Amino acid sequence: MPESRAPKSSTPESPTPESPMLKSPMPNPAPAPAAKITLDNAREFVGREIAVSDWLAVDQARIDEFARATGDDYWIHTDPARAARESPFGAAIAHGFLTLSLLTKFYYECVRAPSDEATGLNYGLDRVRFLSPVRAGDRVRARFALEAVEDKAPGQQMFVFACSVEVEGQDKPALVAIWRNFYIRQAPPVRGPRLTEKGQASQAARRAREAEALRANLARRKTQARAKNANDAKDAKDE
């Protein structure tokens, strides 16, 4: 099913312009400098817009690829000729979930890329609304504001973002969403006590004995295998 809304005339129950869900949570018209957000300093950015992505063209090829991946091949997305004739939008439009999925790409590029500091998990969305269509060929970008940082278990944090995806040349965003990302810090490696020089020598001697015992065991097995093969050959000859 399509996720984008039809024009207001065909959806009389659409929210009014005063509805908070219709407003981009980050209404600034120009990109803000990207903030260097980490698990340690994230609280410094709560309540602030922290990043705006570069523009990305959503072409028909991307829409078709998403349709194949998800099985949503509704003609308003995948048949540009028919969409131009019959769709209320006058052109093929991107799936709402395609536009939503681009948040991950934009997030990695301008907020926080995957790192060894912590494992990041998509925890889900508190809310999402698709407010205007993204037509094939439109350029979109995302804005991110950090609404909250929630401590969970030790070494675990939840980042709550207010996000919007804007369409170039349009006042109303394609979507607004509250998105949660969950981070689990990597546990430091466990190291045993450092050995003294005498302990290192003892450890090396023990490993040498183990290696010699392994070699002797392998040699014994080879001798036993040769003897068995010889006996088997003798028995076969006697028969």
C-alpha cells in the first residue's frame, strides 16, 4: 500500500497545518554544522539539532529496487506512465517506507557511523507520519535533533531523535518521526595478571612439553596405523 498522503482535497481528515505532526521538528531552512556526538558527550546536544544530511536524489531505479526487495509493486510506485495519467500525484512516487529507510543512510553519513566503541541497534519508532509524497527524481535530505539520552543497564544507552525528511523545493516535509537508537558499549578485553620472568619461562617450558607430547602421540598413531596396514595386507595375502 502507498504510505504517502493524497492531496488535501482527497483526504479531508488530514491534520491541520497547526498539528504538531505536520511540522518538521527542525524547521531551519539551511544545514546546521554537524555535531561530533559520542556516547560520552551526547547529553550536551539534547534539545538541539545536531545534523543535516546532504541531498539525495530518489530516482525511479531506486524505487523499483525497493519494490523488488519488499514485494510492494503497486503501480503508483512502479509504473511511471500510468502514474502520470491516473495518480493524484501526477507522477510515480517513492514508497513511504523507502523514504523512512533512508534515515539510516543519512544517520551514518552525518550523525554517527558504526564504530568499535559500541554496537548500535535500531530500537524502533515512537511515531512516524508521511506528510507529502516524494516523486521519482525528487531530492531529499534528513534533519536530526537529539530529544533525549536514556541510560539503561550499565554500558547501555538509548538515543531518541526527532527526525524529518525534507523534499527540495517543498515547504512540507515528506515525513516526521521519533526514532530510537540503542547502543551497547563494547566490553573491554579481559586480561589475566602479567607473568613474571620466571612465570613466563615456566609457561614456555610447559607449552614445549605439551607440544612434545603431541608430537609423540602423533608418531605413535602413525606407527600403529602402519602396523595395522601391514597386518591387513598379510591377512589378505594368506586368504
